[in-house]
Amino acid sequence: MKKLFLIALGLVSFNVYANGCGGEYQAATGTCRIIDGSGRQILYNVPPPQSGNSTPPPKKIIYHDVKVPSKFGAIAINEKAGAVAASSNMPSIAEAKREAIRLCESDGRYAPCRDNGWVRNGCIAAASGKKSSKFQLFNGIGERGEAERLAINHCNKAKAFECQIIVPETCSLP
């Protein structure tokens, strides 16, 4: 009985890739659907088996680009009060700026705030520094892991002192 089970299992597993697909075979259309490592869908036609021809014809690969909406982030500031706030993962620049201003003015003491920078599909951070005994804000905009370093670099290049991160890196990624 065990031998019969193993033989049946072997026949079933042998037939899994008999069509040459390696993915989801759609018999009605004769196509094979594979999702690659980046999430793109690849479709190609699987030719019917031909007798006597050992070389399979080349496979046509069709790529489908998936449109992913952009995400936006912004920073708002009130320089006189020293207030700063950031928004992230908003669907538009306008909404990102509006949300950052709303967060900056949230308790009413820091109004009016204004937008001071934005990012699309990236990361943003802010550093503060003193220059001529005035509070100044320096943005850092870049890829993940770079924004805080860039903000501190901008602060140092402006010859400000006591540079420190006041808005940690926040990313707006699709």
C-alpha cells in the first residue's frame, strides 16, 4: 500500500510542471502567471506540447507596471515660538502641508505656522541650531536613513551651533 501511495505521489508531482509554467497555469487561455520578486506580474504563453521537437520555442514575457500612488510629507514651523511639526504619508503635497501646519498650531499657542519643506516618496527630518542667538530650522530630505544626517549637515554648513535633531526622520513611501 505504501509503495502504491509513493508511486501515485511521484506521478502527481511529476505532472505539476509538465506544462513548463513554474507558476499559476491558466488552461483556458494557455498562459502562465508568475509574480516576480518586485511584485510585478509576468504573463507568458505556454505552447502546447509538440511531438518530435525537443527545443521549446522562446517564451514571450509581458511586463505589467503597477501604478502606485505617491506619498508626501511636510514640515511646518513657527520660528518665533520655536514650534515645529511634521506630517507623513499624505496623498498630496497640499494635504501634507495642511496637516503639518495643523499639527504645528494644534494647541493654539504656536499660530501662525508656515510650511518649511516637503518630500515626495522619501524621508524628511529637521535639525535646529542657533545662529546669532536665533533659532533656525534645517531640513534634511533624502532616502531612508539619510534625512537626519542631511539635516545636521545643513545646520553645520550654515555655521550654526548646538545643532540637534528636533524632528526625527519620518518617511512617506508608497
